[in-house]
Amino acid sequence: MPETVKNMAEKKATSEDQDRINLVLHLADNSLIMGHRLSEWAGHGPMLEQDIAITNIALDLIGQSRNFYQYAAAIITEKNIAGDKVSEDTLAYLRDARDFKNLLITEIPNGDWGKTILKLFFFSAYQYFLYQKLMSSPDSQIAAISEKSLKEVTYHLRWSSEWVVRLGDGTNESKKRMKEATDATWPYTGEMFEPAIYEDKYIAAQTNSDQDNLKNDWDNKVKEVFHEATLPLPEKGSTWMQKGGKTGMHTEHLGYILAEMQFLQRAYPGCDW
């Protein structure tokens, strides 16, 4: 049986090209799915100012995802990896859940305000230190997108940190909810520092860094904010860490997100306005 066009095209891309594409898609998927989750708060925030703030953060993340998707599409087109035309829209709207490489923490439900804030804080701290390292990438496009994104993420981290402190060191009820949020969210933080093959090959080789350094920076920031918030951190090794999102193994929640997000494009292929 003759090889498919796709299989023949894939041979034109080196393993380094594929690692680079997977890394860029991972970064794009993280921002898109987290941004979509945060957008669910639009019109439902606890007060008008914070409703607008979290909606703007969602827009920042979706903007980051667009930049990464555009770059991934450019690489795929240049290397002729896919037979059909690839764009930021096809990468966001026409891939199935198993093709997405986002962290599981980005797709789990928002829960109450405290859980959403804590999830955003953990994720923003991760992005903050990751983008700092990727700014030294010899890939000028990844470095440029990371530098631009870091300016936004710096605000995301500061805003979410202030809320963690406010809620953790607030009333008995707010502290209770933050402890519950920690129990629910902490098991999804370990995946950030379990490198997929494409991360191990690309980030370590291209930035002279590794996931251990990233985790140490993240740990120190989380400890600092939790100390100020008078919140206890889970004991090291006391929690089973979930993983799989980076390689396409997701919770059921991603399927529901994509069903909503991708419906229009799949129902009316090629539709634009």
C-alpha cells in the first residue's frame, strides 16, 4: 500500500523540527485553554473591577496563544508537514483533544473564586519563570514571543499573588476555602516540571537550563506567597501528582471545553466574517 501524503510529508521534517513544533503547540495550548477557562468568569466576578481584571487576563492569554499558533503554523507550512493549509485557526479549532498538549491544571473546572485565583497563581508563576528562560532561546521567534508575554504574565502573577494573600490571610471562611483550593489544585502542579520528550530535548539544549531549575524558582515563589498568606503548603511527596496533558492524555473536562469552543468552526467549516 502506498504511503499517505501525510507520511511522506512528515519525512521532510527532522526530529528537531518536530520537537520545536510540539513545544510551541504546548505553549499555545496552555495559554488558550487557561484563557478560555478564565473567560468563563466574564460577567460573574465578585465585583466589577475584578470581573474586568480577570477577563483582561483571559484576553492576554488568548493573545499569547495566537502568537504561538501562528508560529507553529508557519513552521508546519515551511516544512510541508501537513498536506492541507494550516493556520492559527485550524490548530485551535480543528484538532482533537488527544492532539492538545496543555497542562491538566489549565483545563480543570474553575470552582469558586478562591480555586480560580490559586490555579491562576500556580500557572502564572510557572509561566513567569519559563518565559524568562525561553527568552534566551536561540530561536528568535520563541524568544520574542516569550519576552512580550512575560510583560503580561508579570502582572498576572502580581495580581493573583495579592489575591492569594488577601484570601489566605482574610476571614476564617476565605482561609478555609483557600485550603480546600490547595487540596484540589496542588496535585496538578507536579506535571509542570515533568518534562515531555520535546521539552527535555529543546528547552534543556537550547536554553542551557532544565526543569529542576524551573521548579526551584517556582517553589521559592510559592513558599514566599503562601507564607505571607499564612497558608500551609502540602508536605513534599504527600500528594500523588497527575500528569499526561503534555502528551495528549487529558481529563474529561477538555472534551467539554473543545465541544463548546470548536462547535461553530466544525459545524460551518471555513466560516469567517
